Amino acid sequence: MIPLSDHRAARLAALTAPDGWLNLVARIDLVPGRHQVGAAQDVQLPSGPDLLGTLDLTATGASFARPGEAPLPFQPVPDAFPQLRVDPFLLEIHTVDGIPALRVRDLTLQPTIALRYFPEAPDWTIRAKWERFAPQAAEITMKDGSTAAVTLTHRATFQHQGRTVTLTPTHWKAAKPMFVFRDATAGETYPAARFLFGEDVTETEITLDFNRAVNPPCAFTDFAICPLPPPGNVLPFRIEAGELAPT
């Protein structure tokens, strides 16, 4: 694992990057077809020209054409959704359970944020047991009340205060298992959940460093859709490590 200070610096850089969460200004549901996009169009942007251009959305992809220009395809992005820069915006086709939406980031914004953390807690860096099990289909609840289908394949187990604790990752990002959890610090930490990515994974062990637990995107914007923790990932004790709720 990289040093914790480097992890936090990278975290801040990602949040404030052009494709980060702090400059997201709209999420607009779409249906396949041709759409006029702009401040005075059926796909209405919160700012910019009355007509930014034309979005074509099909089952196989999306393209965008400024007035009088040839269409350009949205480009795939690793561990993200297809994007296209159309100044002054970065456009993204965000699809959840087969339902597409247009996410809009305003590149004229220069967002800043001061992240807050619990003091570093070495005891909350845990080498846990890592087990694979037969794939299980499950539904998880999202913060907006919708549900999303996931496939569960692994669990992490460790001991805390004489009890066995089991956490199940519901997502994977950059080949790392992502645990969505909530503990008794909720309120001091973001109330809905925090995210933790497993590190140094082998066939039988995984590192859970709760000092690297982070707030989900929906802690920073109303235009993100975030998963809530499955019941087994709601913990009755305090984990005083990682990111506090943003102010």
C-alpha cells in the first residue's frame, strides 16, 4: 500500500479533478434517441449556451455534435462511464441498471475542499481472513430509494472485541473489492455509509485499513447515486478512523 499521506493527497486530487465529484452540476435522465442539449432545450443544462448541441443515444453508444459540426463519440473511461469534453462541460453517459442519464460537470468551476479525518489509528489496519464463496445474486438499496443488482462472491472476516465481524464487498473498482459500511460513528462520519477498498489481497487474506475509509460521492453532490450498506455491513460499534463527514 502507498503511505497514508499519499493516499489522502491522491484522494483530494481526485475529488477536485475535472472528472471529480465537486463540479458535478446536473444529472438528467435520458431515453434512447436524439436530444437537443442546452440551457433552453429539452435536455436542459443549468448554464451555458441555449443550444450546446445534439446528443444521439443508442443501445450501442452515444455521440454529440455541436451546431454545424460533425458528431463525436463518447469515449470509454477505465472504471468509469463514457465521457466527452464539450467545453465548458465534461459530459458523461451514466447508466444504472440499464437506465441512462447525462451527467454534466462544469469545467469552469475550480472547486476546493478541506477533508477532515479521525487521528490515524494503527489498530484499525486489520489483516482479515478472505474467503470466496459460490456467487450469490443480491439487490442493494441505493440512497435515492432505488435498487441495484449485484453479485456477491467474497467475504472478509476479523475479530473485534471478542466477536467475529464479517464484511461483504458489493462492488469492485480497479480490481479492488469495495466495502460499503456504516458504523456507530454515523453522524460524525457521513450518515449513509462510507466506502473502504481492500488492499494487498491474496487467496486467503486481505488488508482492511479503515484509516483509508472515505465518504461516498453522494456526500459531496446531490447528482450522485450511491449504494447503501447491505445489512451485514452495518456495524454496532465505532470505527474512529478514516474520513469524517464533509463540512
